Amino acid sequence: MLNIYKRMITFLVKDAKKRAEEKGVEFNETESKKKNEAWLPIILFYVLLYMMALIAPNLIIVEFYLVGLFGLTIRGLNHYYEWIKFVKED
């Protein structure tokens, strides 16, 4: 799963770089990667919910949906703006 997620991010960054080169706009690869890593889990969450709604309607109650969406939104904002930084000790 993690490998597929990384491949999706790589594809999105390469596509954005290609579009920026076509337009003649300056491209920042790290900024694009951070942006895609921030919003992609939210999009995947919506896709998962849609598939679950087709398979088993009314399985997820609204509270679980909102908690999951809120958690992913906070995670994405933190990942993009880097409010909380985790330091690895050697």
C-alpha cells in the first residue's frame, strides 16, 4: 500500500513539473510534493468511503466519518505547514 501511495505522489509531481515546463513557470518540486502529500490522503479517504457506501450502505455512522475527515485534515495541514516537527534522536 505504501509503495502505491509513493508512486501516486511521484506521478503527480512529475505531471505537475511537466505542466509547469509547458507553461514556462518556475517549478518547486519539494513544495509540490508537500502539497500532494497533504491532500492525497483526504481524496483517498473519500474514495474509500464511496466504495464502502456502494458495498454496504449505512455501515459508517456520521461521527466516525467526521472524526476521520477531521483527523486527516489536521494531518494534512500539519504536514504542509510543519507546525509540529518530529525529531529523530540518534
